[in-house]
Amino acid sequence: MSYLDYTRKDAGHAYETTMCITKEECKVLLPFFKNAHKKVKQKLDRYEDIHESGEATERQENLRMKYTDELGSLESILSDIEIILKQ
């Protein structure tokens, strides 16, 4: 059994999420996480372009920050899964 541990902040309070999965489960989930990573990366790139042009609305800036956070989480999960698969 392998463990993925994350501590995140929500409304000023830390909470911890632990996910226990086997190597076989990692192999099954990896394509889904890679697909999600690709889609979020495309959305982030779109809002980064708008941001860099200087014409982003407040809503677009909020979405850019949301996708930045989501991409960071997905990259962390993908990294952990790859470590588990190498063990």
C-alpha cells in the first residue's frame, strides 16, 4: 500500500488528506490524471495569454489563479504516482 499525503489550507485552517492506493490503482488512475493535467494546462495557457495581453477581466484573473492552483495539485499528484510506480 502506498500513501499520498497533502496538507492544504482552507479558510485559514489546515487540513490533511491522505489517499492510500496500490501500484495497480496508480497504473489505472495515471491516464486520467494525465488527461486532467492536459486539459487544465490548456485552460491555464489560455488565461495566461489574456493576462499577458493586459486585457484580463477580474473574472479571467480569478480563473487564471484557480487553474494555476489546480495545475500545481495535479503535478504534485502525478509526481507522487510516478514515485510509487518506480518503487
